[in-house]
Amino acid sequence: MDSTYKSIIETAYKQTNLLENKGKVATYIPELANVDDSMFGVHITTLDGTGFGMGNNLQKFSIQSIAKVLSLTLAYKILGEKIWTRIDVEPSGTKFDSLLLLETYHGIPRNPFINYGAIVICDILLSLLDDAREEFREFVRDLSDIPDLNYSDKIADSEKAHGYRNTALCNFIKSFGNIENEPAAVLDFYFDMCSLEMNCQQLSKTFTFLANGGHKLLDNKKIISKSKSKRINALMLTCGFYDESGEFAFKVGLPGKSGVGGGIVALYPGNYAIAVWSPRLNPNGNSFKGMKLLENVTTHSELSIF
Ligand code: DON
């Protein structure tokens, strides 16, 4: 590990830790509110395979919407460019759970990362695979090298019991004919997918494939083509933070993806992937401290994709 990255992370972590945390833990998934909101971890993995972490970087958390990048990767890998007939690649400029644009665009989601886009991706995987729940978990297990990687039934059940907005979204898309399977089955898989748990070290390692031209770092196995990897990174940059995507590109300058569990992953193609976790969220549903830390990292390193 290049010692400059190490000292940049140390400085960024310490400086961010001094800030007053104005964020609030998500409560609409009741189980998420039970997390210790003082948790704060960061881990960077560079493409030489080494890593460096601080704080609660080894504590697992619910990766939530970050998993949407992995479900998109699997669906895109299998279906190829045909996927874009079901889903668009435009920023939404709306919150992650907004229903607003679905009627305007006749049930075609603006992008794969807003909730209803990820719900359509789950529908696609259900149609393509015999056992989507199991095969998606296997795909992520293999990609992440986490042998005990699993869904959290506790989190998924908690979200299922309160998922009225996602249920509305799924049913509404079905009315336009852009959901092939039964909405209940699509939603079950979607909630399970969001409940995957990882720690910052595992998350940063897992996402190195997108910094490495679509190839897994450990054995150089091709996960997706270079072109697909570029496109997924472009979507993370333009849509990864919902109506705060412009601000993330402006302040951090890297492709990234947030989750309502307080995790954020970002990557610098050809260099590193970094994951940060702090459960208290800003009003846009993105980790308050996570956003600040990453801004601090690219400001100090003076390295971004721009
Ligand atoms: O569907 C939901 O609302 C959650 N399972 C995921 C939302 C999420 O992570 C938004 N990201 N910041």
C-alpha cells in the first residue's frame, strides 16, 4: 500500500470525526434503526491487492442499495445490451424511493439504481435464473470471496413488513407491463438482495473489479467486459446518489454508490476502491460522514477521474 494513501485516509478520518454529525439513522426499515449510530469505518483496497482501514472497518452492516450495483452487474452480464430496453440510463433528480417519474416514462425506470430500477433488475434476474435468490448470493460470494456471505433475514423481514412504497412501485410498473413475474416474488427477492451484509474491508475488496476493467483482483477472472465495467461506473457517477449524484461528482469526483444502511463505496479506476460506513444519513438518504470523508480523501489526494 502506497503510504500516501494511508496518511490521506488517516487525515480524512480524523478530520471527519471532528465534524458535528447532522445525519439521522433511517427508521423506515425499523431494524436499521437498531444499529449503533456512532459506528464509523473506512477501508481502501488498492489494485496491488493491499489495503488499509480505520475505525469500525471490520464490523458488518447492511449494504442496502450498494447491492444494486451487483445485481445490475449479474443481469447485464447475462442479458447484455438488451437490458436497456427495460431500463434507462438517465439520472432521475429524485429521491431513491420516488414514484414521480414512472407515469411520465410509462413504467421504464430512469436508471437501475433508483428503487424502481433495481426492482426491474430483480424481475429480470427472476426470469433469467432458476433460483435467483441463491444464484445471486453465489455470484456475490464468488466475487467477494466471503464464504459466509448471506442475506440478513432480520433486515429483509423488517423491510418486507413495512415496504409499502416499494410495493406500490412494483405494482405500478407491472401495470405498464415492465414486470414479468408476480410482484410479491419480485419484492421478496429485492428485499433479500438489499439485506446483504458486508464490512468496509470486504466491500472495498469486492468493488475492485470495477476499478480493474471488470476483472476480479485476486485471480484476474473476467466478471464483465471492460466496456460494461465502464458503463456501470458511468451509471454510478451519474445516478449512484439519486438527487445528490451531481453533488457527489462535484465534490468527490469518483463513481460511487450509497446505501441507506450508511455505507458508501467509491472507486478510482486503475487505482483503488474505498468503502466507508457511518449510519447517520443526510436528508438525501446518503451517509453524512461518509460523503464528507470521501470529499476529504479526493481533495487531499488531488486524484479523481476529472
Ligand atoms: O428499498 C429501499 O428503500 C432500501 N432497501 C434501499 C434504499 C437505499 O439503500 C437508498 N440508498 N441510499
